[in-house]
Amino acid sequence: MNHEQEIEEIIKEIAVKHGIAVGRDDPILILQTLNNRLIQSSQKAQQDLLDQYKSELEDISLRWSTDAKEKAERILNASLDASKAAMEQLMQAGAKEMVTTIKAEVNASLNRISHPIKDANRIGLMNIAAACITLLAATILLWITTHA
């Protein structure tokens, strides 16, 4: 609606509601025009403020988003580091336990084998002793038969 139509509407409204005929040059219409201008400039100023506020909110939201993302990454990295450390400790503990178990098994196997080896060693020494005695007896017999 243009300015002329708006003034005509105001004149009709005043006539209908108040029963007063107002002309185009009536000072009341000047107040209406001034009031409309103030409302328009106020609307523009409010819209500018709302746009600025919206921009500031978007900036703050972006900063919060970035901060939250950075904090989440730090927390995730700390969790990963802690998990790695825990896994490393578990692996070391498992390796130590495995080494202890293997040592015990090897020692048990060596103990089971060492007795037969010791027995075989004793038998071998007895065989050597018997061979030496037999050799000595054969030497003595040979000496007696050659000197007699």
C-alpha cells in the first residue's frame, strides 16, 4: 500500500470510529506520518540489531562447536593413550607369566631328564671302570703267561 492510500484509509477510519471529518491538511495526519516514519526507522534499527545479534550468536556457536570438538579430541586422545598403556601393561604381565610358566615347564622337563642322564653317566663310568679292570686283568694274565 502506498502513502496516499494509507492516508485515505486513516481518514476513513477516523470518520467511521469518531464521526469526525478530517482533511488532508489536518495536523493529526502529520503526527500519523511522523509516527509511521518513527516506526519504520525503529523497525529498521531493530532488524539491524537482530541481524547483529544473530551474527554474534552464530560466531559464539561456532566457537563453542570448535572448543567442544577440541575438548572431545583431547579426551579421546587421552583415552587412547590410557588404553594403550593398559594394554601394554597387560601384555607385559602376560609375557612375564608366560616366561614363568615356560621356565617351570623347562625345569620340570630337565628334572625328569636329569635323573636318567645321571644314571647313564654312572653306568658309563662303571663300564669304563669295568673295562679298566678287564684291561688290567688281561695285562696281568698276559704278563703271567709271558713270564712263567
